[in-house]
Amino acid sequence: MLLKKYMKERDKNMENMIEVRNLKKCYKIPVRSKGMAATIKNLFHRKYDIKKAVDDISFSIKRGEVVGFIGPNGAGKSTTIKMLSGILYPDGGKVKSNGLVPFKQRKQYVKDIGVVFGQKSQLNWDLPLIESFELMRYIYKIPKEKYEANLEKFIKLLDMEEFINRPVRQLSLGQKMRGDIVAALLHSPKIVFFDEPTIGLDVVAKEKIREFVKYMNEKEETTIIFTTHDMQDIEKVCDRLIIIDSGKKVYDGSISEIKNIYANCKSIEVLYEDGRKEIKTFNVNETPMNVVMENLFAKSGIKDISIIEPEIDGIIRDIYEGRIKLPALEGCV
Ligand SMILES: Nc1ncnc2c1ncn2[C@@H]1O[C@H](COP(=O)(O)OP(=O)(O)OP(=O)(O)O)[C@@H](O)[C@H]1O
Ligand SMILES: [Mg+2]
């Protein structure tokens, strides 16, 4: 009996919480025309450019996973998050999350999700923070005991006692962000989408948010998708990393895996006397270090050379800038 219960629990834990198949989203961008005649003509036959923001992305996320979703500016991260949270409808493909189709069953779906946009606060500017929380309690019909228990816990974890009664407009960016996070989580959602929750924050505030997200995942088993441009966020919070670039998925795996793939990669930073700086990444298995050094010494005008061990920040930068090709790394560049 106990074994059966354990197996059931285990199978439940293996369930996919989110399934995304061949997801697509295009934006129609009006083309601006030059000259009066063209502008008038354009009024009747508007021309559009089509921007493929999300271009055939598939992945699954298991219950209780915390996944870092990264990529350069404009890669399609926020667009994907908006489709996963039901704010935007996809142009193609399928999304199933918590057993529902987000944009079709939005009313039912939002009861179990939380969304935090670091770039856009959802709090009421004029109300004291605590009243915004009360509003959430009303909107989500959160039972009193649950609301009070969550509020007490979150205020303590995020160190918010001092500013809870202040109007939102008087709060600092980091305080507001913490407020936004609490507002989005008071109803104990099963899935939380964080879109750049640490943007513009100092190291202390970032750390508080990371610890909080980790707590929610480990202790409350919340499934989390987290987008950021800060690799420390990813290293400290996420088990798994999905990288997207130009609307396509280019990596899906663990952080240690990506580090292992690149363990044989070294980068050399060359500083020239005229001030130019060059970073070269190469695979030591294919081009031994002495060969690289000999080639460099043959050049003139070099002021300084430093060898950079691949750190996650550097690896990701190299991937974004095309210096490292995924998934195979042969040769680097
Ligand atoms: N409402 C919109 N109308 C037209 N184009 C849009 C709209 N929203 C996003 N885009 C375009 O779609 C692409 C993907 O944008 P998205 O916001 O998803 O990127 P992102 O990965 O979140 O970038 P960032 O790291 O800068 O937040 C970009 O080229 C962007 O300019
Ligand atoms: Mg974004």
C-alpha cells in the first residue's frame, strides 16, 4: 500500500507541468512610408513586415523544475512567457500547462499561476503595498488563513516589514520588485513565470530574490520559469537552462553539462598596443595551447595576453556572439 502510494507520488512528480510543441508567434510591424503620396496610399493599403518572434520552439517542463530561460535581447523570451501565461495567443503550435490551454482556458488557468514582469509593475501606484496585497486576496478569493500565513512568511523572507505600509510610488525599485513578487505569489500558484525579476537591482536585493525563488521551488515545490540576463541568477537558482536565439531554441540542458561541454575551451584575451582588444576561444584538444601561443608570439604589437577560464558568463556571451556554436563545439573559433 505504502509502495503504491510512493509510486503514485513519484509518477506525479515525473509529470510534465508544461508542454510546448512547435510554438510560433509573429508580430505584424507596420512599415513606415516616406513622402506624402506614399503615406496616403499606405492609409488604404497598409504594409507590414512580419517579425518571427518565436519560431518553432518545443520543450517540456516537469512539475517542480526551475528552468532558466535565457537569450540575447529580442530573442523571444518575453513573447514565449506571455504565451505560456495566456496573455498572448500563439500563431502556431501547442501549449499545455497544468493540464490547460493557457490562452483558451485563461480564467481557470490564472488561478494556479503567478507572473512577475521585472520591467512592468502590476502594483497600484497610489495604494500602500499592503492594500495592493489585500486587493490580490479579493481578486483571487484567497482564504484568510492562507493569505495571512503566506503574507507573514513572504514578508519575513523578503525582509519587507519596514516598507509594507508605504505607497508604492514611494518605494525603491528593489522594494517594488519584492512587492510585485509577493502580490503574484499570495495565492500559492503551482507555476510562476519570472520575467527578469532582478533587472536593475543591487546585489543584496538580487540575492534576496534568488533565495526566495529557491525557497519557493524547494519548499513549496513551485514550478518556475525564470528569465534573466544575469548569469549569477541562473547559476544560483536554476537546475536547467534553455537558451533561445532569434526565436529558436539553441540549448536545453543542465548548467553543469554546458560547462562540461566547454571544459576543453579556453579563451585568450589579447590586448594590443593600439588599444584594440580581441578575445579568441579555442578547443585545447584540437589546438594545443603552445600552438596558440606560438601563433600569438609571431604577431607584433601585443601589449598583454590573459587566459580566461570558461565561466558561465563568458560561455553564454560566446554563444550569443556566435564564437561558440551549439550543440557541437568542434574547434570553437
Ligand atoms: N508587441 C510587439 N509588436 C511588435 N514586435 C514585437 C512586440 N513585442 C516584441 N516584439 C519583437 O519580437 C522580438 C522578440 O521580443 P521579446 O520581447 O520576446 O524578446 P526578449 O527575448 O524578451 O528580449 P529582452 O531580453 O530584450 O527582454 C523582438 O524582435 C521584438 O522587437
Ligand atoms: Mg523580455
